Amino acid sequence: MKKFSVVIAGGGSTFTPGIVMMLLDNQDRFPLRKLKLYDNDEERQRILGEALAILLKENAPDIEFSFTTDPEEAFTDTDFCMAHIRVGKYAMREQDEKIPLKYGVVGQETCGPGGIAYGLRSITGMMEIIDHMEKYSPQCWMLNYSNPASIVAEACRVMRPKAKVLNICDMPVGTLRRMSQIIGKTPKDLEVRYFGLNHFGWWTSVKDKEGKEYLEDIKAYVAEHGYLTQIEVDTQHTDPSWQDTHRKAKDLLAVNPRYLPNTYLKYYLYPDDVVAHANAAYTRANEVMDGREKTVFDAAKAIVAQGTAKGGEFHIDAHASFIVDLARAIAYNTHERMLMIVENQGAIANFPDDAMVEVPCIVGSHGVEPLAQGKIPVFEQTLMYQQLMVEKMVVEAYQEGSYQKLWQALTLSRTIPSAKVAKAILDDLIEANRGYWPELT
Ligand code: NAD
Ligand code: G6P
Ligand code: MN
């Protein structure tokens, strides 16, 4: 069996140890010969790199493991790049969340003004790693889940149209786990139809492999409980603030009972509730810094101090195995059906061809083939069109260095009540993002 060389870009990510553990757990399905971490923050990555070096030596000595900040070393002789970079790290996520809240506006990692700010930072970082990949391993595929995925995907479409980058999100994966628990199935038993933009879509069908439709059963449950489940099957999204989000799906279904909603729609359909429940002094960035980030980096330091990883400090991120499914689909031409972020080109019949949409696709060694989802109703279409234009205008503003366009993009976002508020937030974001954003004139 062929063995693969993988580089994880954003090696210092809080998700890196869980994903490495998951890759080790999947050696029978996706064997590795080389595993490299790449980051542009030497110190942050070294903490995880040293701990993982110990873990790999103990558990998988045949896999050649290294970590580096040198692009040539990282990207030479690689088959897959798993990308999860966060340009500006948690310090900037905190700004993205807190600045809008000062003006009574949703402060969120990927939605509204926070997502736009993050997008303008991510584009530079993403283009940088795509260029490294293309220079040193032109045959390599990038499996990208760096956020904000919708803006990143649009930037890739416009700025690197030929790059071998596949954009994917784990929210539908986590929510499908919840749905499968609700109806007593496993995610692999189910096949869905879905349309939307990233963090902005709906399930129109959830069937088992025999063709039995479960949409109405799941809706009946969600109308009462949202996506809260008895057993925690979606291990990625478990903190109390995430439980609020799963519960809120009930209100999302109330306004549009036709389809099952993506949880992220709460930021667009109930921004007032979101702001009312927010603590502007302690946002999700603070929760993660005090929670996941601390836990993961403390675990790494403990492994290095003990000189062994046998104490079970790192945990397998089993939910991330969809990334192996994706890599396998390309490596072995499995034709796996997965939700991907792709150029529409007719998949949603009454939506622009050049929109980056999230729809089920067949994935094989040639790349992705979107499956036709037909025409969508006017309510969803209108919401999506407005959000699509926000995302497109952000990328245009980036390319043109245009203050005016970015102001318009913010004004168009459903999360912002007026052009006046949009301008005030924009001016604060420009200050906070100096050195990260292109200069705007
Ligand atoms: P993190 O800050 O812990 O890790 C990100 C790492 O990226 C940091 O070590 C940072 O130094 C590094 N980095 C930043 N800019 C870089 C560049 N230009 N080149 C190389 N490395 C760079 O963040 P995290 O919370 O672990 O999240 C990582 C990413 O994964 C984020 O973009 C997050 O939004 C994304 N994510 C996406 C999904 C999804 O569904 N698509 C799910 C979970 C996380
Ligand atoms: C979901 C989304 C990701 C997002 C993450 C945030 O998984 O699909 O795009 O990055 O949630 O989770 P966090 O725990 O960092 O708030
Ligand atoms: Mn996502």
C-alpha cells in the first residue's frame, strides 16, 4: 500500500495534537511515511512539535516526523497539506469578537464584521501557503479548513483559480452526528441533500442507504430540542456556549420550517438575541484561550517534562476523521459523497454560477463534482444572495485596497443595522488589524 507524506499547516493549532492522534488511529486506511508540521510562529509550534515527536517515537517510529518554520522543508515532497491556520491567532479573534460588540453588533469568529476582519487577514496567509505548496510540491492537494472558509474559498477562486485546494467545514459533520443520534443511526448510514454558503445553509433531505427519508422525524425533534442530544456525539462542539447554539436551532426552524438549518444561521436571523446573551468582556475567544488552548498546551508541556506521552495527555479527535475520508477520496478515488465548498456552476439552479456554495459533492482523484440540488425557495435564496455579495465584496475590497467597498460589504451584512454603525466598526477594525490587512484607501 502506498504511504503518504502530509504537512499540517498551522502546526501550532489547538487542533494539531487531536488530528495527529486521529491520523495515527487511521493508519490502516491512510498510511503515512512522513508527517510534518509547518507554522510561522516558531515558539508556539515548538511546544506541540516536541511533544508530538515523543508521541510519534513511542507509537509510530516508522513515520518520519518533523516540525519547521521553513516553507521549503515543509512543502517539499508532500502529497497532502492539511491547512488550519489562524492569521492573528487568538489575540485577533478576541478583537474580532469584542469590537463589534462595542456597537451592539454580533461579535463572532466567522460571521458578521468579525468574520470579515478575519477574512481580510486569512487571505494573505492562505495565498502564502498555497504558493509554497505549488512551488515545492505542485502535485500536492491542500485540504483546507482555515476560516472564514467562505471568504477564503472565494479568494482562492478569484486569486488562485487553478490551485489544488479543497475547502471543507466540520459544522455539517458535527450536526449530522447529532441528527444520526436523534434517529438512532450512524452518520455513515445517512446520505443528505443540502444547499447554502459555508456557515449559511439548510438540509433538504436526510435519508438512510435504503432511501427512507428522516427529514420530518428530525424536524419534529429539533422543533422541541434544537440539536441538543442525549449523548454527546458531536465531540467538537460541547462547551456550554455551543449547547446554547444547538438549542437555538429550534428558533431557526420556527422561522423556516421547510428545512433543517445550519446552526450558524442564528447570527443572521437572531442577531439581537445573540448580542443580548453575549458578554462583551468575555467572549468565545476567552473561553477557548482558557479552555481548549490551555488544556492542549499544558498537555504538551507535561509530555515534554515527563519525556513520555504514555500518560494519555493528548486525545484523538475522532470527529476529524472526515479529513481522512477526504484525503482517501483523492488518494484512492473512492467517490465519497461529502459536503464541500465549491463553485456553484449550476449545482443550485437559481443561484449565480460563480458563487462558492456548500453542497454535496462526489470526491475522487480528479477533485470534486458537485451534485445538482435544483432550485431553492426565495426566502433562502434572498438571504444567501445578500451574504454572497458581502463575501464577494470583501475579496474585491482586499484586491483593490478599497475602503469604500469594505464599508459597503459591512453595510450589506444582515448583522449590521446601518452604514453609520458599519463605518464606526470598520474604523476600529482597521486600527486593530494594522500589519494584517492590506492598506485601504
Ligand atoms: P490556533 O490559533 O490555535 O492555531 C492556528 C495556527 O496557525 C497558529 O499556531 C498560528 O501561528 C498559525 N498561523 C497563523 N498564520 C500562519 C501562516 N501565515 N502560516 C503558517 N501558520 C500560520 O487556532 P485554532 O483554534 O486551532 O484554529 C485553527 C484554524 O482552524 C482556524 O482557522 C479555525 O477557524 C479553523 N477551524 C475550522 C473549522 C472548520 O469547520 N472549517 C473547524 C475548526 C477550526
Ligand atoms: C465549528 C465551525 C468552525 C469553527 C469552530 C469554532 O466547528 O465549523 O468553522 O472554527 O466551530 O469553534 P470554537 O470552539 O473555536 O469556537
Ligand atoms: Mn466551519
